[in-house]
Amino acid sequence: MAAIYPLTFAALLFSVGVYGVLSRRNAVLVLMSVELMIAAVVVNLVAMNEIVATQMGDPLLTGQAFALFVLGIGAAEVGVGLAIVLLLYRNRANVNVDDAELMKY
Amino acid sequence: MIAELSWLIPAVPAVSAALIFLIGKRLPRHGAEIGITAMAATLVLAIAVAAQVWRANVGVTIDPEGGGGAFLLERAVTLAPLGEDIAVQLGMRVDGLAAMMFVLVALVSLMVHIYSVGYMHGDARYTYYFGLLSLFSFSMLLLVIASDLLVLLVGWELVGVCSFLLIGFWWERKEIQDASMKAFLTTKFGDVGLVVAVVALGGATGSFAIGDILEAVEAGEVSHGLLTFALIAMILGVVGKSAQFPLHTWLPDAMAGPTPVSALIHAATMVTAGGFLVARLYPAFHESAAATGTLAVIGAITLITAGLLALVQSDVKKVLAYSTISQLGYMIAGLAFSYVAGVFHLFTHGFFKALLFLGAGSLIHAAGSNHMEAMGGLRRFMPITFWTFLLGSLALIAVPPFAGFWSKDEVLVSALDAGGYTGILVFALGGVGGLITAFYMTRVLYLVFAGQYRGHGQPHESPASMTFPMIVLAVAAVGIGWVNLPVEAVQARAFSSWVMYDLGYWVEHPVEFHPFLALMATVLALAGVLGAWAIYRTYPERDPMYHLGIVSHVLERRYYLDDLYTDLISRTAVRDLMGPAAAWTNDAVLDGVVAGAGRGAMGLGRRLYRTGDQKGLEGVVNGLGVSALWSAARVRLAQSGNVQLYAGAMFVGVVVLAVAFAVGGN
């Protein structure tokens, strides 16, 4: 079962991303952790495609094609996220996510 | 097969109406030219179709055993399925009856269009008027051609709407608004019955198509009780539309509209729709003695009461209106006994009554008043109007050989042949009605045309656009009765064969010409003429009709029917009797109950307030509020504004869900 290796790797990568999102205070680092989670999803897509292709045959390589889509969308998402971080810095002179609590009760 | 193109007959006026409303105002003749062209085309088509039916029906030798064989053309497109197996069909059913109505409607409508060019000249809403005329012609022809009772109902309501709009054409005056509203609501009251009848017949036979319904009824598939119920309900619609007793009160008020409209709608076409409907479903009516008996009694009452009312009117249009009601009574009563009698009278009456209304319009145009007191001596000023009006009157009085004589005679003969109580009733009242008709028409002739002019200004003959239609209709009034001559030499009973739905009908219903009966009817008519002549010859101004004491009074008050409807029912019964009764009930009974209940409630309330409310409920309510505040203070802490806390909550949630799926999914 060769597929177990990439799947385990993806799970670990995702966990690292979750930890980063929940624990880092710097917004840039939070954003990077989100990218780690997306990368884990991409790895999962490729690995799953391999499983499906060997068992049922998948000439269209659906999972790998989707991986490319996710990478593209991830790049766009980083663009939006960094723009928000930049505005946050301009307004507050720091990028701590703890301090950005305007939505508090 | 020109009859295949019959659908064009209603379609052409429909297009004409649309064109007049859209571009009529910008045309040199303001839309009148479109309407007249369209109606002329319709008339040509109608005559072509009628001729084809004539060739197919008239002169055919009838097999005494088989019967049948009358011309019938049915074409339909299914519009919408209703549920499982009932469908609405937009279709045409062209037979002798429809062909006859095509000719009648198209000819009278064309004449009224031409006449209106002169009569409505200079009116502020000239284009709108012609648009409505075309719209009405379309609606009436749709009603006639419909092969489906639902489509027929659409036409039926459309003519009602057009009638409403045209009666209220000069809507600036309050009484005209009231008249149009009265006409609309009164006929609408009858239409409820028609809708019930249509639904009952459609439900009983599983189809709204007239052909299917008649087949089912003739095959005995509809139970007799249900059929009688449906037909009696339908008679209610007929009574409303054809202004039969006791729903006739709207028609005299409808005279508030322009006179050509009265000629077209309230004399020749729309008011005969009731008779047409009965004729359309005649095989069904034939099955139910109760329905035909009702028709006979209603027709007999109407023809005599309306005839008497015509005696005391001073407004020339109202005389004609009551006369129309009376003649419609003849039609309905005739239909009770014989298909041909009613349909033939409908046909001839359409021509000569339209002529009389157009003549009245010409008189009103000249004298500037509806009232016969303001006329007199007009024979010298208006020769064409005089002669055409005289011919129309002779046809209405039923002097041989004018049109009305042949058709009214047919009604009386069929009633006498049928016998029984209803037959004798219709025969006797119809004979007396002929005398009355002769009397009131002679009165009109004397008051309007004899003696000295009593109005203002100098009366003058109407323009050619108005006299031409009168001349055309006068020719019809003189000659149209001859299409059904009971003489072997000239195609005997041609009209009857032409409109007949089943040529075998003649085997069972041979209608003979009774020379003695015809002589008697003529003598009665002449007696009426002579009576009126004796009275009005010398002093047309001193009208004895207003000096008959209680009789005049009752007639002038129109049998108190209007008083019954407005004063007794809506005012006395509802306002004066039911109102005070309701007020007394309100004051004495309801107030007592309410007051007692109030006192009891107050005592109970006070007790409740002290114990239940102050101690129980107040505590609960306050407790609820306090607990809401307290829990809100705890819950709001979740809204920390900390993004990472939210992300963590989401993550925990996803994990919980994932676990739940992993465990529960298996």
C-alpha cells in the first residue's frame, strides 16, 4: 500500500498547518500556515487520484487536474490575504491577529 | 370550403380593434375607416359561409327514417389540459345557427359602424368608440363561433364588458355611470347561474365541447335531475343577458349609451345571446320538460309586462327598449316550443329593431332630445327617417307581409300546437302582446311624426352616412321574413332548413301555416293600430296613457320592480329592517351579553391580578427576562473577536463531525 505514505504525509502537513493557524500571532505566519493546509489538500488529491486510477482506471487524471486548480486558487487567496495583512499593518502598525478584535461583543 | 375559413370572421374584427386602439388616432378618419373595412370584409365572409350552409341544407330531401344530415363543421385546437382528461379547446362549430348569427351580427355591426360616422361625429372619444365597436363585434362573433362552452363563456363575458364600457361611454355624468354599473352587475348576477351550468355540464359529461355535451345528453348519459339543474341554472344566465323578467330592469337604463350602441348591442346582438345559447343547446333543452316550461313561463310574463311598460314611456328610446324586452320574451317563449320559432324571431327582430333604434337616433339627432314631447310633425322635415321608421314599425307590429309577421306568427303557431298550460299561456299572452305592440308603436308614430313640431330649433334630415344604414335595414325589415315562406312554390321553409341542427327534426315537428291564426293575429295588430289611431289622431299632445289613474302609476313606476330591488331589498330590507333589527340585537342582546361578560371578566380579572398575575405570572415574566439577560451575558463571551478562537472552534467542530460520520456512517 504505497498510498499510505503520501496520505500520512498530507495528514501531518495539515496538522502542522492547523497548529500554525491556531497558535501564531503574526498574521503573515497564519497565512503561511493556511498555505500549508492547502498544500496538504493538494497532496491528498494527487494520492487519491493514484488509488482511483489503479482500481477503476481514470484516463482524465481528475485528481491531478484538480490539484492544479487548487494551486491556482491558493495563489489568488494569498493575494487577497496579503492585501488584508497590508491594510492591517497600515492601520495599526502591527500585524497581530490578537489585537484585531473590532468584531468583539 | 369557405366554411373552413370561418375562424377569420371573429379574427378580423379583433385585428381591427387592436389597430384602431394602436394607430386609429393618427389616421385621417380617426379609426372609423379601419372598423368599416373590417366589418365589410367580415360581412362578405359571413355571407359566403352562410351561402355554403344554405346550399348544403336547403332543398335536401329528408329521409323520414334516418334524419340528420344538417351541415356541421367542427375544428378545434386543444389549448390546455385540465387535469387528466378534460381539455379546453379553442375551436369553431359552424352550422346553420352560427351562419345565421354571422350574417345578422356582421350586417348590423357594419350598418352601425357606418351610422356612427355621422352620429358620433366630433365626439371627443371618437377613436375609442370605434375601437370598442370592433371589440364588441369580435366578442359577439367569438361567442357565436365557439365550439367549447368555456370559450363561449369568454365571449359571453367579453360582450358584457363591452356593453358596460359602451353604456358608460359618456361617463362624465353620474346617472350614466350608474346605468352602466347596473347593467353590468345585473347581467353578472345571471352569469353566476351560467357558470354553474357550464361546470355542471362539463363535470357530468367530462368535456366542455358543445358537440360532446349534446351527444352525451342525447345518449342519456347525463342523469335527468342533473341536466334539469344545469339547464335551470343556465336559464338564469339567459334571463340576465336577454333582459327577461325579473332581471330586465337593466336594459331600459342601458339606453343612456349612444343610440347606435343600443341598436347593435341592446337590440340586435348581445341581448339575443340568451336566445342563441338556448338554441345552441337546444337538443339538451329538448330533453327537459321543466327547463322548457320555465322558458315558456318566463317568456310569456316578460312579453306582456314589458309591452305594457312600453305604453307609458315618453322617451322614444325607452319605448324601444321595453319593446325589445317584450320581443325577447317572444323569442324565449318560442324557443320553449319550437327551435325554428325562436331562432326565426331572433333573426328578423335583429334587423327591424336595429332599424328602429337607428331611426330613433336620427330623431334624437334632429330634435336634440329623447322625449317625444319635444318632437312631433317630423314627417315633413325627415322623410327618409319617417319612411324607414314606418317600415320598421310595421315589421314590429307584425303586419303582413313584413318580417315580424312571419316570425311572430311562427311563435304563436308553435305554442298553440304544443298545447298544454304553457302553450295556451304563451299563445294567449302572445296574442294580447301583439295588440299592445301595435298600440305603443302607433302611439310613437303619432307622437313623433304627426301634428306640429313641439321642440326647439329647426329639425333637419340626418346626413347620408346615417340614412344609408337605415335604408339598408329597412329593406331587410320588409323582405327578410320571406326566407321562410310556408309556400311550396318558393322553396318552402328555407330558413328553417338553413338553421336547423338536425334535418330530421321536421319529421317529428311539422309546423303548418294556420291561415286563420295569421288572420286573427293581423286583426289584433290592426285593432291596436286603430285604437291608438283613434286616441292620438286628434290630440297627440294630450296623452291619455298618463291619465289612467292607478294603472298609469303602476306602469310608470315599472311595477315597482326597481323600487323592490333598490328600495325594498337594498334600502328597506337591508337598511331599515335588517339594520334596526341588527341594531336592536346589538343593543339589547349582544350588549347585555358583552356587558355581563365584561363585569364577570372584571371580577375574575381582579382576583387573577392579585394572585395569578402579581405573584405567578409577574414572577415568571421577570424571571424570563432576568434569565435571558444572564444567559446572554454568558453567551456573548463567545463573540471574542479573536479570529484564532473562531478558527479553533471550527476545527473542533469539523473533527466532531468527522468522528460522528466515521462512527455513525458504518
